[in-house]
Amino acid sequence: QRSLAGLWGDNEGAVRMTRTGPTIPAGQVITFRIPNSFGAGNVVALAPDAGWSCTPFPTFTAAVNLNVSGDQLFFMQSYSGIGATWSNPAGTHNANYTGTVLYGFSTNGQWLDFAGDNQHSGLPPGMECFSMAPTTASDWSKYNGLLTATNQRGWIIRVDDATNWASFGTCNAYAAGGYDWTLAPILPITTVGFTPGLWTGQRSTDWFDCINWDDARVPVAATDVVVDQSALRNCVVGGGGAAVCNDLNVRSTGATRTLSVNGASSLTAGGDVACERLGGTGLVGMVIAASSTFQGGSLRVASVNGASLEGLFRCSDPTSQLQVLGNVDVQPGGYLDLGGAGAELRIGGDYTNSAGDVHFNDATATLTFNGTVDQTVDHSATEFVGRLRVDKPSGDLYLSSALGDLIVRNNLDLLQGRVFPGTGPYLQLQDNATATNASDLSFVHGMLVKVGNDAFTFPVGKGNLLRPIGISTVSSASDALVAEYYPADPNVVVGGAMGPGLDHISSCEYWLLEPHTGTPTANVTLTWRDPYSCEVTNLPDLRIAHYDGPTDTWYDRGNGGTTGNLLNGTIELPASHAFAAQQPYWALASVNNENPLPIELLAFSGRREGEQVRLEWVTASEQDNDYFTLERSADGADFTPIATVDGAGTSFETLYYTEP
């Protein structure tokens, strides 16, 4: 790149050397002499024989030469015809080469793009380990290193090592000193192969130094990388660089090995990532430092020593960026360490911890689920997390463990996506933990447990509707309450008589709120929201009703004050309530025919008739009821309207309905 990106200068020579003599053995040292004369004599074979022909490429009119005070020489290979290998159209320094650049040699000691002169050149991409510029002098330099047997990679490393080169002050001193390469020795090359993507740490800990890789190439996005016990050093992605690979395995059967990302650098692994001890003892894994970035297709931590914490993935700084596009799997012997100041791990797939909570350092950690499909959380025992964040553009989060609660220490952050706790162990928030940002887009679709004596609003709902219930002035920090919302008629689902002072309860919705542990006392706040609460018309007459199981009765718990308006608002108890067993349900109610809420349903049934289902229901009263909407659901959560049936407007007599 003398002047133009990707193109070569064209005022110096380029020739094709063709072997005319016998086959050359591997390792043969070949000596060419360059007399600086254009044509067939531009480059002359000196040793081991003269069996070569020299042909200038037709688009070049100058001779190949090496300037005093430094120059570059490239060795190339092309199977194209003599006229197709190089194209050199009209213009200056715009020649294009078609073929493979095998090796680059510079006596200037540096590679310099766009220098605009005959004595400097940039290095073609991917040639960092197939080039040398190690000399401290620009003239009369000679390889003077070891000649013992090594493989191809070993010879490349030797030639690239500045300590293996000697420089001489004169031509005569050059000829007399060091090895006499005109004797054409055959260098011993072993047949040991190499593994692409195998980290050796041959020269340093620098990921971006090709000498540190077994195939002498820095990994690209398609490279599967292995850092294991065979390496001489640990591996570091640093200097603000951007490392890439496909699968990434940091593993060992012996020495401890770590791959670190620091210095505001990034590592993107498009495939699976594993931090695993396969034998022996000691830490093996990855450490992501402050302000650095990691992205992987999946992440697994494990060790053959199942009770250990040796298969390590660690990040302890909130300024780091961590994203796993697929699954995160904490297996026995693994250790997911997001502690310290606390790091956020964004997960696009499922999270599984089959090792136990001690294998996840979670106290200050944030797990953010941001996948675009349904995701699950599964664990083999009670699992803790500092902050649980749900930020899903689509899909929901399912808590599938049947073996222990998922306990949030600090915050449940609900941005996008519903949380389905399942019917087994609970989703639980500890004392002083908060729930934030809940909306119709994101809430708990099932039971939620809150421990502690702090005021709290349960972000519960069903379908696509957030319908919270609140508590305050809880008696003890060790007490716990569990809540769930039901968009159904409690007159039908729960039943029960109206206690003294109550005219009716809501026919649209109710909540479960009952003790989970301890014997709590607390104030309770219910909410309404038009049209889902079935019409609130008079706030002073509105009441909180509480169901008592042993007497099968809904009791008036009073009106301690309301907020909002007839469309949206809250109502709280006038005093704290002492919770007891078999008293789980709460609903909006009224002391008269105000707050119709809006129908009183006596019965509802369905039966199959051929290929159809006949629905029948009976109302005791209706208030401004324009029509009924019939909906169906395959999962009991998401409903689709299928028909509407005219209502009776306002009625205080028993009415019977059927459909179809």
C-alpha cells in the first residue's frame, strides 16, 4: 500500500522464478543473487544450483532490487498465467496481485503503509506471522540462530525472532561472519503438525500476537479456540483490541489456565464457550475485567471435582458488558462469579444451575433475560440472585425448577416479558427487596412471595394485564405473604355468602393474599382499573371484602381511604389485618347496588354437543351490561374472543343465557 489501499506500487520490479532443475528437498536453503539488471538476469540462482529461470511480469518495466538503507522483498505463489498474476492498469501505484503472499521480508525494521517511497511497504493482511522485520540495521543482516530440527512453525518463529539475527558493518564482514548460506544446507524440519486455534503462549500472553498460536495465525470468527494445559502462558485479550472466534474452550487436565479480557477490550465467541477442569486441580476459566466486553453463543462452567469451584467464569464490575446469546449452564464444579461490585450477565437462552447456589456468586449480581423466545430458569436447589431483570422483546420467562425457590435479594426489574413461576417452588423477594417497572408488558403471571416488614406492591397479573395488590405496615421482617391475581368471578370460583353490610362483591376479579411463613399482620391495598374491574361508580360505598374459609363467607373489611378516580384507583383497609390460615381471598365489594362490578353471576357451565360446546350461565343482577364476550384459551393464560352475547342492560331479576 504505497499510495492506495490494497494496491501495490509499480515503479519497482516483479519477476516469476520457475524451477528448471531437479526436485528440491524440504528444508533446502536456496540463495538468489539480485544484480539489479532488468530481464532474464534480474534474479540469478546461486545455490544449491542454477536451475531456475527468471521472467519479469509484463506490466512491470523496472528491475527487482534491494535499496541501500532498507527495503522490502515479498515471496509469492500464483498458479495464474504470467499475464494474469499481476494487473497494472494506467495510473500510478495501482498494481493488483492475484495469488498468495507466502512471506514478507523487511530490513527497515518496520512495516509502514502509505509512505510514498520505494523503501517502505505495508504488510498484507494476515501476514503478521509470515514476515520478519527484526533487524536493528538496514543492511548486511543475516540469520544466525539455531539450526536444530523443529517443525514448520518453529522455523517461522526462529526467523521472526530478532535475537536470531546478526548485522554486519560491511559486505566483506557479512560474507565472512556467521553461517555461509551459499553452501546450501538442508535445514531439518520435523513433521509434527499444528492445530488451528490452539493457544501456546509461545512468546507472551497477548492474544493478538500470532506467534502465540499453534498455527501462527490470530483466530478469526470461524476459528475454534482452545486454551489448555499445553500452553506456556495464560492468555490475555488486552490493549483495547477486539478478539473473535467460534467455539472457545478454556480447559485443563493439569496447570491452572485463565483467559482474561481487560483494558477495555472485547472478546466475541460466536459458538459455545466452556470453562472446564477435565482433570487435576486448580482454577481454569475466564476473567472479564472492568470496562471490557464478552459475548458468547453459550456458556458452560464445570469441573470433574464436582464439589469444587474450579471451572470459573468471573466478572465483578458493573462497567463490563456480558452477553450470552444462548444458554448458561452451571454444572458441578463450575463457578459463575458475578460478585464484588456486581456484574450484569445478559442471557438470550435458558439458565440452568445443577450444582447448587454456592456455585453462583450472586449477592450483587444481575441476571438479565433478554431473549426473543420463551426462556426458562432451572436449578437443583434454592437459588438466589441479587437482581433479576426481565427485558424480553418477545416471549416470556418460565421458572421451571421443582426443587427450590428462586429468591431475589435486591430487585425484580420488570421491563418486557411476563414471569411464569409455575406451580412448584416460589418466586420470592427477600426483606427490603423491590419490584420496579411493572406494566401490562411485564409482571408476575402467578404466585409471588414477599418476605419482610417493608411496604410492597405485588406486581401480579394474568393474561396481558397487570393487576397489583399492596401491603404495608407488616408486623415482622421474618414474616412472608404470597399473592396471586385471578381474572375470574369469585362468586363462582370461590363461592360464599355475603357477610353483614355487604351487598355484593366483584364478579370479575379477585386476589389471593395469605401467609407464606409466620403470622403476619399488615394493611392491604386493592386496586381497580376500568374496564377490567367491572365498573366502580361510588368510592365511599366501595369496600374491601375478605373470604373466610371455615364460615364460607365474604366479610366487609372496610374502606380506609381511596385514591384515584372511577376509572383507576386504590382502596386500603382502615387498619392492619391479622392474617390466618384458610382466609386466602380478597375482592372489591360494595355496601349497596353501587359499584356494580357489573354483574352478579349465579352459575356457569359448559357441555359438549357433537363438535360444539354449549355454554350456559345465569345472572342474578346486571348493571349497564351491554354484552357478554365469550373467550377461549389453550393454556388458561392467553384468551381469544370467539363470540358476543347481548346483555340485559340493567336488571335485578334472574336471567338465563345460552350460546350457541
